Amino acid sequence: MLGTQLSAQLLGAQLSTQLGTGRQLGAATGTALGPHSTGQPTVTSLAVANPGSLIQSVDWVAIAPPLIAALAALAVLVTDLFLPERHKRLLGRLTAGGLALALIALLPLVGGSPRATFCAQNVTGVTDNAGCSYVADHFALVFQLLALGGALIAALLSAHTVEDEKLPGGEYWFLLLSSAAGAALLPASRDLATLVIALEVASLPAFALVALRRDGRGAEAALKFFLSSVTATAVMLLGVGFVYAASGSLHLGAVATGLEHAPAQLKPLAQAGAVLTLAGFAFKVAAVPFHFWVPDTYTGAPLPVAGYLSVVGKAAGLAGLALVTTIAFRPYAHTWGLVLAVLAAVTMTVGNVGALRQRFDTRFSAVRLLAWSSVGQAGYLLVPLAAAGYAPTTTDPLGATAAYALIYGVVNLGAFGVVAAVGRRAGTSVDDFRGLFARRRWTALALAFFLLCLAGLPPGVIGLFGKVVVFRAAVDAGLGWLAAVMAVNVVVALYYYLLWTARLFAPAEAAGEAPAASERRLPVTLTATLGLTASAAVVLSVAPQLVLQVVGGSLF
């Protein structure tokens, strides 16, 4: 009896303490004080009046794009168990169909107001997008289009690679779909936990995709990719922990409010957390000095996987970097704006210098040149994000990043597709492209157009417009020195892009073979991929407003 009385007294004291503190009361009743609450004690019944209000309805239309990709991955995994070996190629068609359906699922979300789900309730029981973990706004849709579209093109490029290199089809398609699902989830994530999970879902299958090539180089490339990525993830998680400790929240909007009103003794912790978090995302973008894995990984991976990493992997890291800087770390805008500006300048310079030093006669030099080029392009992509730190009230810088990412995704995947077509079953050097116009006229014209788009020269008008948009974002933000560095790097990059283009139209005799040299017929999927990417680049050059319209619109 005495023990029962003591227990009752302890329980009563605990409940009294909870009733006297608003934050503890919220934890006990399932409600929480909003960021603008006065913090006064509130006495409320511990019983929930309407238990059904705690059950959230899921907006299935909003989450359909990444969900369809994830379900397609499970369908491929299960189908592979029962499908005979001679029918394994059907898995590639199932993968392409799943990614196409995921792209179609974006259509109901276009043109309307942003849709959100998985939302936390505030004190009044009303939800808004600031407390939601998944928001399908214009920013999310643009990067989901890039992630799913890039994955679809990579899947089409992979059809012949899986057969020619005898890769395990079921595992390959499952990993590609899983990574695409994570890349599609990340742009819509609005809390740090979901961001980290989505980033790892996009990254972990990519390690295995790189290692699937069984010639020794794949294992080495995957190991370098894995070790450096795990280190970056550990650093990022440490930073996220610091930010959570200083702000008291994981939702990006609440993190910004928490950091702005954080006590003075927590300021150093918050700043250290922000720096470590940015370092983790900088690795995913392949920004200097977190770029060292790129050339070896791209060379050791199957070519479609290298193209996928250069576009979809970069887009995922870029989306995460944009979200944490412009929303969560908004109070530190000028600080991270300067950091990203310096990072952009160093990244584009190192990438272009690395490409400039690449020898054209070495094996795999074409892939290594595209790898260094992708590092330089990452520097251009970071310029508008840096500008957003100096102009936090305007959405134009983020629009410039999104537009340039779409342009880069189309032409870079097309360039990887041509390299895959020319170098089937063998390593490809840039010198192997000498005289390609005499052997494969349309393939050479497609690659020339892609290279001119990357260089920003006519007739690759869309590449020129993309660089002008990025350049303007830097100038409008008052970053004249960064615009000057970018202009110098664009001129430097012209040298190796034009040098490669010139080799395509060299006389056939210089290639050491007759003009009528016979070459193997390209697979249908590879031909369709080259036609698709080339057509998209031409259409965008004729009507650049199709993609540049995201520059002037509101992404959030």
C-alpha cells in the first residue's frame, strides 16, 4: 500500500511539471508550440478530444513520382526471381516503362498550387507547408523532371551495355530504379532527416552500379566512390546533429527560425553544423576539393552509369544544397553565399584545367575528359546558388540553377551516349573519334552539337543562353569578380571542346582507315537515345523559352 501511494505521488508530481511547461505538454499530448508562440503555460486535458485528428491523410498524387519509381524497383526485383534467363531483357523494358510512368505522374502537379503531405500540426491544429516533410512545389517538379528524365535516358543507354558486358540484369535495373527513386524524393524533402535518407537512397545503389563491371576497374572505382562518399555522409550527419541541437527542429523552415533566435552560446555550434552540412552536399555535387573521386569512378563505371552520375547524382546533390542554404540556413546567407562563390570559382577552374591537361591519345581519355568537364560544369551550377546568398529575396538565382541543370542534363547524357556508341566493348580515347563524320555522319553531328552546347557556342544556342543566365545571376548579385572568373573559364573550356569537335571532321585518311570502313550497326535503343537527346537539344536551341521560363518564375 505504501509503495502504491509513493507511486501515485511521483506520478502526480510528474504530471504537474508537464502541465506547467508548454513544450513538455506538447510532447505529452501530441501538440507542439509553434515558432511564434508566446511560450506561456497552457493547461489542457491530457486526453485527446478527437483521436482521429492524429491520423494524417497521404496525398498520393503528390508523392506519385518517387513512389512509382520505388514500386517499379520492387517489381523488377520480384520479376527477376521468376523470369527465365532468355527473357531477362524484358526487365529493361519494365524499368523504362516504370520511369516513363513516373514522369507522367508529374503532369497532374504542374500548373497548380504546391501540394504537401506528411505535415506536423501547429498549436491551432492547422497545417501549412512550413511544417511538412514533403512539398511538391515548382522547385521539386523541375528537379524531379531532371532526375527521372535522366534516369530514363540512362536506362535506354544501358540496354545494350547490360548485354554486351554481361552485367546481372535484375540487380542492375533494380539498383538504377532505387537510386532514381531517392533522387526524385530529395527535391521535395523539407526536413533534414528526409533529406539525408533520400540522399543516401540515391547514393548507395550507385556504389553497387559502379562495381557491377567485372574487369577490376569497376571494383576500384566503386571503392574510391564508396569511401569518399561515406566520409562525406558522416561529416554531413555530424553537421545535421549540430544544427538540430542549436535550432531544436528538423523542418527546414523551423531550422531557420531556430538558428535566428538561437542563444549566443549555441551560435558557434550552429555555424559549425552549417559548414559541415554544406561540405557533405558539396561532395555530392563534385565540388572542389571533394571532386577527386570523379575521373576514376567515371572511367571504371559502365558508361551509362557514368552518365547517370554526372547528371542525376549531381542534380540530387545540387537540389539538397539549394534547399539547406536558401531555406534552413537563411540567417547565414551572406556567409554561405561567399563560401559558395569561392567554391564555384575554384571548382570551375580546377575542372577546366584538369580537362585541358588530359591527353587525347590515352585509353578512356574521352570519358576522363567528360569527367573533368562535369567538374567544371558543377562550378557553373554553383554560381546562381552563391548569388542567392547575396539576393535572398529573389528567386531568380535558383531559377538560373534549375534552367542550367536541365540544359546540362540533356546535352551531357547525349555526349555520354555517343561515347558509348563509338567505344562499344573497348576503351575510347578522344583520338578514336578522328574522322567519325566519314564513318557515322549523324553520330558525329550529334556529338558536335552536344560539345558546342557545353561550350556555349552557336548553333548550340541553348548552351549559350544557359551560360548567359548564370552570368547574369552573378552580375545582378554584385559578384562581378565571380562573373569574370566564369568568363575566363568559359574561354578556356572552348579550347578542348573545339579540339574534340575538330577531330570529328578530320579527313578519314587521318584515321588510318578507308572512308567506307564498316562498323557494327548500333542497337535500336542506343540509336533512339541519341535521337532523343539530339532532338531535345535542337528543340531547346530553337525555342529556349521552354526551359528558360523557370528563371523568372517562383520555384518555392
